[in-house]
Amino acid sequence: MACIASALKALCLSLLFVAIASRPTNKPEVFNVLRFGAKPDGKTDSINVFTNIWKSACASKGGSSKIYVPKGTFYLGGAVEFVGPCTNQIEFVIDGTLLAPSNPGDIEKGTWINFMYINNLLISGAGTLDGQGKESWPLNDCRKNPNCKLAKTMGFSFVNNSRINGITSLNSKMGHFDFFAVHHFNITGVTIKAPGDSPNTDGLKFGSCSNIHISDTHIGTGDDCIAILSGVTDMDISNVKCGPGHGISVGSLGKGKDEKDVNGLTVRDTVFNGTSDGIRIKTWESSASQIVVSNFVYENIHMINVGNPINIDQKYCPYPPCEKKGESHVQIQDLKLKNIYGTSKNKVAVKLKCSKSFPCKNVELVDIDLEGVKDGPSTAVCENVHGSAHGKMVPQQCLNGP
Ligand SMILES: *[C@@H]1O[C@H](CO)[C@@H](O)[C@H](O)[C@H]1NC(C)=O
Ligand SMILES: *[C@@H]1O[C@H](CO)[C@@H](O)[C@H](O)[C@H]1NC(C)=O
Ligand SMILES: *[C@@H]1O[C@H](CO)[C@@H](O)[C@H](O)[C@H]1NC(C)=O
């Protein structure tokens, strides 16, 4: 009997162990930054604490780790890198504020907080990333200096199947969120803010990414709300508010030699308020790469007092002198613009300036209603653009044939 009882006990115990061992898939192992010595005083540098926590959370086994940043201000006085691959899935919950150094020289890398080579990362919380960009904006000389360098607030490279939900990013030095070689990534409920005159403070910037969803996000900065560069495919944007800023921009494209196609962009139910541009595609006029920009749908877009609501510019040249070596080699095709309405600050509300060598093909305009706010009725400008128009057309369409 005693033998059977102890055998049962052993069985029970081992069952209990199995239960405990498998528990973390429901309940993550929590790494609270306070418990590891971070000080919520806005002064003590927490870089080492955060780096060590990441190492433990990343190497931990059992399913998932949760790094927790509670309320309070945590100073990260230089570049921090969170590098995978990790054995655990990581949840990074930020309820407090992460504060960047105000001296731009203190961040010796291109990115302040950088995530690399990770699968299954979730960043969430009600907290804030404060980039403290004010001191660096006057130092921005990127117009003249191609090697100009100020840090982006948060970067993701080679990160898959991940998301950001919540959190606010304030006053980046030079760009808020940067994505490179990121696949299957969702961004929801994010707020991004910097003054309308702060230079190069892009909200969300993407290169070589695929399957990206952005929704319920509010972006107001001094540069593009969303910038979409070479090699981005399958991106879905909905319920975004953009302004101030330069709109949702594809490009600039075509300048570099090894650029890739941009294919499959949907922008729906989005408001541009007081931006310089709304829907924008820009390609350099003498482009080195021959690529295709295709399958874009813009639908239900509200423009409020927008400088250039619809602006395709294949003669992009932001600052002279421009090399006028020829026409853009970027082919733009299969573009649908449907139910785009509101007000245009400039008289030209619709600008479709396509390449002479590669005219825009299959551009479909449906229900465009963009009024001028001054200088009388709005107008459209077309160059080398082919397609069709249906429904309401204010300004009158000017396509160069089917
Ligand atoms: C992410 O996905 C890409 C493309 O599918 C793949 O090449 C890469 O190895 C993946 N990276 C990670 C960290 O899983
Ligand atoms: C992103 O959102 C889409 C659409 O809601 C969903 O199908 C997909 O599974 C999500 N991906 C991630 C990585 O959360
Ligand atoms: C547009 O921006 C102005 C100025 O910031 C603001 O007063 C107004 O409420 C905004 N409109 C919408 C619809 O968001």
C-alpha cells in the first residue's frame, strides 16, 4: 500500500512539474526594470540595466518573457541594442517614459533604441519615448551634408511577426520609427508627435519590408507621416490621422542603383490635416534604377487644407542644382484613387507629373472632390498619365488618354 501511495505521490508531483513547466506559455516570466536596479528618476543612466534585462529575458526558456517598464522616467543616455534571436517570445511593456539624452553626440549610433534579429516581439503600453530632439534640430545639415547623422528614436531590422500597440513617441532627433527588412509587422494605436517645423522627423519609415499593417495611429511631425521606400510590398494603412507633416510619401525612389519595386499599398479611411502633401509619390528625374511602383489603392481620404492633396512627381529634385540627365526610369502603374475629398491649399489640387519614357499606366480616378480654399476653383495638372476617370471630378480630370 505504502508503495502504491508513494508511487501515486511521485506521479502527482511529476504531473505538477509538467504543469509548472508548461505554465509560462500562458503566464510570461516578468522582468520588471525596477527589480533589476533601474531608477525612475529621469537622471540615472539605465542602459546597463536594460541591456542585462534583455539578455536574461531573451535567453530565458519556457515560452515568453515580459519586460516591464512601470510609470516613472527612465534615462537611457546612449544607444541601446536589443538583439536576438531569442529563445523566448518577448513582450516589452512600457508604461513609463524612456528619456533620450538631449545632447545628440551622446548617441553614437544611428538609432537610440534598436531591435534586431527578432521574431515574435510585442511592444505595448501607455508609455512614451521622449527623443528630446530640440537641441539637435538646429544642427541638422542633411540638405548639404550627405553624411549628416542624428539618431532615430526606435529602429527595427530583421524583425518578423511582431507588433507595436499603444505607446507615444515624442520629438525624435531625426525620425521616430524606422523599419528595415521587417516582415509581418502590425502597428496600432501609436501616437507620434514633433513640431511641424522640426527637420527630418519622419513618423514611420520603411525600406525592404513586407506585410505591414498600420491602423488607428496619429502622426504629426515636421516630415513624412509615413515614408515608404525601395522594396516595400503589401502594406495596409487605415484610420490614420496625419498632420502636421509631409503626408504619406512613397519615395523618393530611383536615385540609387539597387532599388527594388514597391508593390501593393492600400491607404484607407485616412485624414490629412494641414499637411504640405497628402498622397505623394516622388521619383528622381534622372534615376539610376529601373523599377516598378504598382497596385496602389487610396480610398476614403479626407484632405483638410492640404498643400498638394494628390502629388505624383517624377521630376523630384528637392534642392538644386539637379542633374537634368533625363526622365525617371520608375514605372508607375495600376493606381486607384477613390473618394478623395476636402480642401486644397494650392490651386493645383491634383498633380500627376509622370515620366516621359515610362508614362503612368492604368491610373483610375473615382469620385474626386477637392476644392480650392483660395485663388478660385482648383485645377489638375497631368503629364504622361494614362487611365480612366468616373464619378464626381473636382477638379476636372486631365488624363492624357486611356
Ligand atoms: C524574417 O523573415 C525573412 C523573410 O521571410 C527571413 O529571411 C528571415 O530570416 C526572418 N528573420 C527572423 C529573425 O526570423
Ligand atoms: C496583423 O494584423 C492582421 C490583420 O488584422 C492579422 O491578420 C495579422 O495576423 C497580424 N499580424 C501580427 C504579427 O500581429
Ligand atoms: C485639423 O487641425 C486643426 C488645427 O490643428 C484643428 O483645430 C482641427 O480640429 C483639425 N481637424 C480635424 C478634423 O482633425
